[in-house]
Amino acid sequence: MNTRQPNWNRIALNLFTVLARWILGAVFLYTGLSKGLHPVDFLKLLRQYDLVHSSLPLNAIAAALPWFETFCGLLLLAGIAVRGTALTLMLMLVPFTVLVFHRALAIQSALAIPFCMVKFDCGCGTGTVYICRKLLENFLLILFSAWLLTGYGRQLSLRFSLIKPHLHQTRPEAIHE
Amino acid sequence: MEAKSIATTTPDRPAVIKGILREAALVVVIGSAFALAANEISPRGLALTRNYFPAGTSRPLPRPSPVSASHNASVTNFMATDSGQILAAELKEKGLQLIDCNRAAQLFQDPRFQQKQVVFIDARDEQRYQEGHIPGAYEFDPYRPEKYFDAVLPVCRAAEQVVVYCNGGDCDDSETAAVLLRDIGIANQKLLVFGGGIVEWTTNNLPVETGGRNSGNLRNPGK
């Protein structure tokens, strides 16, 4: 009889990954809804980044981004398309963080204050925050997103992968029953 | 005990990466469709083709002290700050005029105010308006103008002076509202932007009305 010992490392990794997925999902659900329910406020905040100078793209970003974040948050909480969603969020978070950093540098230069004293509403859905705290938060969210790509923590997922990768056959192995 | 031989299958790394990329693309496509549909359904959704910032999409950076004081409610004379002077110059370029709290208070006490020859326009959203506005001011959220045109346009056309205000300080919704009113035919000579806004008004203990227009619920009524 083959008795298997529980692999505690793997269990801990899976638990951590499920928690990371729920935290990431809850954060995006909250920030997405807080912006989506007040789109004009978000539009005004988005304007400060001077990304685009015509109405249509600015309005489209302000209209769609909060709900897109809400959608991604829901997917992560439910455990659907986890790695695809995590990659999407990571690809969004990195440029957003760069933009927020640049904006903070500009404010620091304009107000002539220490960098970590810069406090503004970055349009991130969490109101006015100190920049160093915001950057740390974003760094953690990026780390969580990257970690979800590892494929651990498939427990409590409705459908972890929407697209199954092609499988290739490896050497047969014996299983004793 | 029975031994059984089965073939295990494992995906190779490029296939996994390709699968994640395809899944991400699917999330982007479905998520974008969801987001646009949600914006369309939401009663607060944005109109994609509307220009919400007729005064310009760019926003200047804050400036060093004393402008930084405009972030808090202790400011008592917005026009004396650098922000006030910059705003005055910007408004002048647009054919509009910036006024200070003393001038706004004078217009509020002017007998013409009772005859609707002087009107006040509150350019903040409904929630902030309900929380407190200059007594008798008309609500006019420049980001939802169609909701207010019927009430606001006739009084603005009939008035000799139209005072537009928002929160004050860094808020530029009063400028947006004034430009919007100018663009739909209100003569710019009679449009006055009260830069200090409701923050400066309340700091000076001037009366504030809560609830709807002419609700009668006043704070500091004796002033």
C-alpha cells in the first residue's frame, strides 16, 4: 500500500496563491466600482495625466477602464481565466504605475517638497494618497499578478484556464492501485 | 494489487505561455465589451463623443506656496494666490471675468438678486449642491448639462449678471460651466467666475442653503 505524505510546501503555496487571487480580485472589484459609479470624477482625474488631447479617447478610457477592472476583479474572485486575467492586470498595472510616478515627480518639482510628501488623487479609486504608499501598493499588486502566473492555487476556482494548452505525451508510468 | 500502465500528458512551456497569452487576449476582448456595455447601461455613464472640457483638456500643475494653501479650506482670498492670478489670466483670454468673495457677496446682497437680474450658478454635482450651496443658486452640473438647461438657460438669458462657482481652489468646474454657457449663447460680458467658490464663501461665514433651491434651510442666515 502506498501512503502519501502531505506536501506542506505545496499546500502553503496553494493557500498563499488563492489568498493572493482573492486579494487582487477584491482590490480591483472595489477600485473598479468606485470609479465606475462616479465616472465624471474619474474623467477629471484622468485629465491630469495629459495622455490624450481629444475627447473621444479620453472619454472611452474613463468610461471603460473602471468596468474593465471590475470585470477582471470578478474573474479573479470566481477563479475564471486566472492566468490570462493576471497577465492582463500586470500589463495594465506597470504603465499605470509609471504614469503615477511621473505625475508625482512633476508635482514634487512644482511644489518643491520631498517626494514621499507628495499626496494626490491618482485616479486609482482609493482617493487622495501619499505617493510612496501608492507605489508600494502597486508594487505588491504587480507581484501578486506575477505570482498568479505560476499556476499554483487552482483550488476554489470555477474554471482556472479557459484555454487548455496542447498536450504532448510523455513516457508511460505505472500506477499501483 | 494490480499494476496499470497509463500514459501521462504534460503541456510544454511554450504551449502554456501561448495558452496564457490567448486567454489574456480573450479577457481583454470580452472585458472591453462588458465595460462598454456597463457604461452604456449605467445611468451615470459617459457619452463617448461629448467634449466634457470645453475650456481645454489640459490641466496645469499645482504651484508652490501660497497656491498649496488652496488645497485646504482655510483659504480666505483665492484671488490673492498664484492660482487665482493664473485663473484670472486664463479667464480673460476666454472673455470671462474672475471675481473675489467680496464682489460675490455684494452681488448676493444686491436688490437685483431678488429680481433675478443677478443669478448664481452652482457648477458642482447634485450631491455637493444638496449638501450646501449659495442660497437661491441654480444647480448646473456642466458634465450633465442637458438635465439643467431648461431651468438655467432662461434665467441666465434674462439676468444682467451670472455668477458661476464650484468648490473653489483647484476646482475648475466653474470655468467649464461658464465656457459652456458662453458657447450656447450667454453673453460673456455678464458671466462672472467666483474663483474662491463655496469653500471661500463658507469660510467667510456667508449664508448657505442645504437641500433643493429655495428650500429655506439656511446656515448662517443672519449674514
